[in-house]
Amino acid sequence: MTFTAEIKDSLEREYTICSKTVNFYRKQIKAFEKKYMIDTRAFLKKFEAGSLGDEQDFFDWYAFHKLLISWTKTKDALHNFLICKKTYLQV
């Protein structure tokens, strides 16, 4: 596989998008933790056990946590491809 400058630029742009998205979800989650004075790990246990109410914030918080995990995995995969595995690619 030839790793062209265009492919590299596209992957780097995608990495930047992922990084910004991860930062967005982290900030949103931190705001929920501050607002409800509970960390996400404890929130998830209570939410999944059904011991919290049905506030929209709780569903958003849960979704943001799941999305953060997904976007972080994508960001890490791009990082590994672009940085750690450069020796396997032809530029």
C-alpha cells in the first residue's frame, strides 16, 4: 500500500476531529460530574441499576460516556496508525 501525502493528510485531519470530539465529551462529562457531585463511574453504577431518576441529563451523560469510549478508540487507532506504525508505510 502506498501511503500518499493525501492519505496522510486525510488521516491527520480525521485524528484532529477525533481529538476535538473526545475533548468535547470530556468537558460535558466533567460538567455533569460537577453539577451532580458524583463521578462518572459511580453515576454509571446507579444509572444502570435504575436507582436514578429519568432526567434528560442522565441519559445524555450516559450517552456521552459511551460516545467518549467510541471516539477515544478511534482516536487511539488513528494515532497508532499514524505515529507508531510509520515504519511499515511508504511515504
